[in-house]
Amino acid sequence: MTTFEVSTVVPEPRRPWDHSRGTLLRVGVLVALSGIFGWLLNTLTGLSGFLGWYVGLAFAMPVVAFVGSVRHGWNLASDRVASAVITVAFAAVTIPWVSIFVTVYQKGSKAFHSKYLTDDMRITPSSDVIQNGGVAHAIIGTLMMVLIASLIAVPLGILAAVYIVEIKGRFAKLVRFLTQAMSGVPSIVAGLFIYATVVVFFGGFSAWAGSLALVILMLPTVARTSEEILKIVPEDLRTASYALGATQSRTTFRVVLPTIASGLVTAAVLGIARVVGETAPLILTASYFVAKSTSLNEPIASLPIYIFSSLGLGDENATTRAWGGSLVLLGVVFILFAIARTISTRLSRK
């Protein structure tokens, strides 16, 4: 009887999921290439520092992604290159925003003290020590004018969009043309218009005049956004309402508008974001007042004018106050966005 000896060779264990070596190699090549590209940019264009390194990284990432994956096929290579380009684009959008926020926070937080949000500048010059004075008067004025402008511009903008999309009257094209034309009006022109028609003839600078200037800037944003939102409502929804015997007005206000309520909130938020930081029209309409005021017929403070007037003095304390006002303005915008987002979420659930 013949016996055969079979030698068993145990293969080395492999871990196809472990890409640590390849990842380290790609990272090393990426760092080296970004450094080379950054050096070339610095030599040829003078672009140095973090910005120069990032531009070099933006060129290096697609190159490394392509070279590292082309041996696996063109489909994978194109996918990796697209992912690298998207990552670079996302960082290009995110990094400036984060940089702005960090810079404003670092410089603006120095202006804060225990009564910064509750005091005004009635007895405190902008060049005084930081521990005195506050920004309450500017917060009150900003909220008042934005609220009044919203109460006027949001309903008018939504009604204009309804007229264009739902009613489609004989003047629909004219209304659309006017809203599109108004969206290109410079803010200083809106301020000059209100100055010539309201401030000169109706008793001088006031919160009303400032609010009307903001309405001119806010209205086209709300109208155009609402128009685009109305266009995405399915036509079957309107047809079903008409089939049940509803009139056009009931269909519009009981069916169509409730369906896009969250989108209309978004339109209002975009309109507020358009005007909350405007400075030029308020200089010509609302002017500035150093004390807290709730009168609509008198000059009133606002955060943009507070920042502008403080920065214009050139004093170190005044400049710090300007940065503090910028931080407060960012906070006000974030709070308004959070409130609108909460309302929009609740409406969308209904």
C-alpha cells in the first residue's frame, strides 16, 4: 500500500479591509505635493501662509486621488477625483465662515461685560473704558425695524407671488419684472429714495423711515423665493380642490399656502437675512441715537450703525466695541434663524 504525504501550505492571513499602509502613503504624498504646490504658488504669485498651502492642497488632492486609484479602473478613479473635488469645495465654503466667526468671537468677546447687553451709550462715549456702556439701544432698534419691515414685506411678497403663480392676472409679467428689478437695487439707492420721499417731507429721521427702506430691500427676496416655492406645488393638488367645488381663493389660501408653509417661512428668513445687516439705507433714514428708544417717529439706533460709528472713531476701545457689536449682530441672526427653523420644522410636520 502506497502512502502519499500531502504538504499543506497555510496562506498568510490577509486583511483586505485594512488600508492603513495605503492610507499613510497617500497622506504622505498629499502632504508633500501640497507643500510643493504651495511653494510654487508662493514663488510665482506671492500667495503664502495658510491660504497658499490650502490652494496647493486643493491642486494636490485630485492628483493623488487619481494616481492612487487609476490602476483599479477609470470608474473608481473618476469617483475618487470627484470626491476629492467635492471635499475641496466644501472646505472652501466652510473655512472662511469658520474663520469669520472665530475672528469676530475673539475680538468681540473683549467688549462684553456684565451689563453690555442691557446698557446703552447715553452717558458713555465710544472711546470710554470697555466696562462702561452697552449695546441694548442698538439691539432694540434693530429688532424694531426688522420686525416692522417683516410685517410689511412678508405679506406683500407672498401676495405678489400668489398673483404671479396662482392668479396669473394681466399684470403678472409686470409684477415679476418689478420684483426682479427691485432685487438689483443698491441699498444706498433705497435709502436715498426713502430720504427724498419720507425723511424730507415727514419730519426727519425715524424708525418708520428706516423700516420702509428695509422693506424695499426685503420685498423682492421674499416675493421671488415665494414664487419659486409656489411653482413646486403639484398641479394635481389644485385640480383635486377644484373638483371638490372649492373656489380659486379657497384653494389658494386653504390648500396651496398651508402645503408650503415651511417654505414660506424660509422665504421670510431669507428676506430678514437680506436686510438685518444693512448700514447704508439706515444712515439716510433712521440715523443714530445713543439711548434706548421705542419711538417710531424719532431717530433710533441699530447694530450696523453702532458698528459703523464706533469703528469710524479709530480709538482702540471704540474699535473693540465695534467688534462686540458685530458679535451681537451674529448672535441676533443666529437666534432669528433658529426660531424660524423651529417654526418651519413644526409646520412641515403638520
